[in-house]
Amino acid sequence: MNQHSKVFKNSSIEILNGNYLHFINIDSITPELEKLIDDKIRLITEGDTETSIESIKKRLVGYLDKKKGTTIELGAVAEFMIHLYLNEKGFKQEFLFFNLEERSIKKGFDGYFSLSENEWILESKSGSSTTKGISHLSKIKEAYADLTIKIKDEEGNNPWRNAYNHACHIDVNSSKDIIKNLKNLTDDFDSKKYQSLENLKIIPSSTIFYIDDWEEIDEQELTEELEREFKTKQFDEIHIICINKKSLQLLKDYLTK
């Protein structure tokens, strides 16, 4: 994977023998980011379809308007930007942004990606800079904890089944090997044979929205915190993504202009 982004203001830092931290600051929608959105928005939301870009933008704006002022709106914008970043990095989406059955964000894992022969699970957490005590460290720990819960049936929901259903969708174009693997994981879960994070490749992610003020990520301090926190955590491989994003409105302003 190419660690340097041509579009995002980012840093990719290797930690813990071949794992990576990604620090991203988004304080504006640049012309380069506008082009990337136009190039990828169809793929992210609907997959391999011929729906017009304008129609897809309207659909996404309509969803965000329905959830305006809620944590769901925060989460949806955060996830979209992470999907955009990972697509630019060469990860292939094995899912659609929208739920298959309704105009809502899908359930289960926040994302299921492949890169070369490997499969990756995304869990995204987000919040506002105005929330007392918020930090990327706390959100990343929350994302990791949620992955632990989801793969152990503590929510009573089979997350692999949702990933399998998305991968089977004709517009996702998942390979037969990925579909077969997800079917086996789904069946194992139903049989109460649960996975362990030490055998999974994971992408815990954190997005903090800055409403009235703006600051960039303190990379040195956060690197030390995350390296210390994950030194004893279980995973096969890990990419940790931390994003500072200015305003919820930036994305919607572009989609409606």
C-alpha cells in the first residue's frame, strides 16, 4: 500500500513491526478532494452501477438531512471520509455504504475491505471537539472494544452475515474466495465458533469534528499514546486512522454546490 496520499494532508507512521498509524487533517474540501469524491462516490455508496453522480449526491445529502444534528450524521460523514481515504490507498470495498434493504447505514462492521490477498475489518468512531474529554485515544480504544464485542456475539448479531450479504451483491464484485471466506465465518459464528482478534486484520478509526475552532493532530503525542496502548493488544495486523475534520458542513456544502 502506498502510504503517501496525493489528496489528503496525511502522515503514515509505522509502529509495532509493520503496522501503521494514519493521521489526517481535513480543514477544507480542496479541488483534489472534490475530484476524488466525484471519482469514488458511486463506488462507495452503490458499487458498480450507472447511477448519475448528481443522483447519488442527492441521495447522500437526503440521508444526512434526515439525520441532521444526531450522532448518526457524525458517524455517516466520518465513515464516508474514511472509505474515501482507504479507496485512494488501494483498498477494495467489499460492501456498500448504504444498507441493502433501506436508506440507512448498514449494520454489523462499519466496513469490510480487501488489499491484495488480505481482508480487513473497519470500525469507526466519531465525535465533536466540544465533547468533554474527547480524544483520538479514547475513540480508538472504543473502536477496538466494539470489534471485540461484535466478533464474540455479545450483541447477539452476526456481523459476518451482513458482510457476506454485501459481498454477494452483484454491484460489489467481490471475489469467490472472499465470498466463500465470509460464508464460512458466518456459519462458524452461528455455530458459536467465534473468531479472535489476534487472527484478524483490523482498522480502528477515530474522527473528531471541529465546529467553531480548528487544530491539527499532535502526531508525536498521539503516536506515543497509541503505541503504548496497542503494544499489548491482540490483532494480526492493524491500521489505525485518526482524522481531524473541520465542520460537519464541509462535505454537504460540496455535495450541494
